[in-house]
Amino acid sequence: NCVMSKLSVVIITLNEAKNIARCMSSVQAVADEIVVLDSFSTDETVAIAQTFGAKIFQKKFEGFTQQKNVAAEKATYDFVFSIDADEAVSDELLQAIKREKEIGFGADGYAMNRLNFIGEREVRTSGLYPNTKIRIWNKAKGGWQGGFVHERMVMNKNARIKKLSGDLLHYSYKNTQELIVQNTRFAVLAAQSLQHENVVFLLFKLLLSAPFRFLKNYFLKLGFTDGLLGFSICVLQAKYVYEKYWQAIRLKYFK
């Protein structure tokens, strides 16, 4: 006798023409509406989104946290599924979401594993999997928090979270070169929110965090089982950590 729950899918975009159709077609079967908050794309992103009947809004990009919260506010329904343009849902995850909708959403938030791809290769090692994220939630029970980058979903204290089966597929990088470019960009952004920390803390993190990150991901998180790709990913993750703290020190003292 349950009324089927409604679900708003929300996506923030900036020049995602190469990804957006794959993302939208993967969620069409569970979306009662698709809301796109675009940051004035100069490619075909908006035109492609319109072919899926998406509601389009535009707003200058001022950080992931703010952008995602504004996108969620534009959603009609209480339950929101926030998916990135370079992500898609696996068939198993799609079926799991469908089942929850049919019985009526009983939890306040739903978590799912995220599976990263580099080129055609899925990466289940090196600390990149299961990378569990809450992506479906009741707007009244949580929201995005964080700095300019590395936004995270924070739910109210007594919120009930349910884990869904299946994976959120993240087609993040065509190759490790793209990972390097992205890491460099994110390191600079992350440094901006770290530059107010004291220098002892920053130096301590600079010297210890990077080697620790490498050893953890390569040995404990089985990066070594992925051959050269695993080694490259672990090195790049350590380099990102080093870069982040070095850039923060540079911003603080060598402007």
C-alpha cells in the first residue's frame, strides 16, 4: 500500500558534453525529474541535458559545496540523488534504487560504493575502492559541507543510513596524465583552505603524510596487485598530499 517515493536527480555541470548523456541515460529509469545546475558551459552540455528533459539552471561556480547545495535546493522532491556528470549508475545499483522507491524511502540517506575507472580499467585497489558515499538523501535531514573542494554529505545526528548494493561508476580519467592534471588543480584549491593553519602543523604534514599515504595505499590497500598502474596511482596520491601542504606553505609565506 506504500506510495512510490519520488526522486530528484541533481547534477552540477561545467563543460561536460562528453559525459552528460551517459550519466543521464543511466539514471532516467529512477528520476522523476533531472535538475542541472550549470556554470555557464561553453560546449554542448546544456543542449544535451535539454534532450533528456532536464530542468536547467545557471550559476557561476563558487566551489563544489555551495554549488551542490544550491542544486539540491532547486529539486522539487524531498529525496535527492546527487550524481556527478562523469558518473553513472551500475545496473545493480539502479535496481536497488528502484526497489527503495517502490517500497517508499524508509531511510534518511542512502550510501553506495563508488568504483573509479582509469581509461577502461576499473581500479579496486590503492585506496580507491569502495570509496563509499551518501548520494541519496532527504533534503531535510542533511546537506553538503566542506571547503572549496572535497565537499562531503553531512547528515543530521539521528539520521538513518542504508547501504545500497551495486556501484556508482566514476569515469574519472582517460589515463594517469589526466589524474596528474586533476590532482594539481585540487592541490591548489585544497591549499587555499589550509593556508591559515600554523606552520609547524603544515611542515609536519608535508614531511609525514605523503610517505604514509603511499605506504598505506600500496601495501595495505593492495596497490601493488595492480602492477604499474597501481604503483602510479599510489605515487600520484602521495604527490597530491605533498603538493597540497607545500602549496599552503607557499601561499602563507611566499606570496
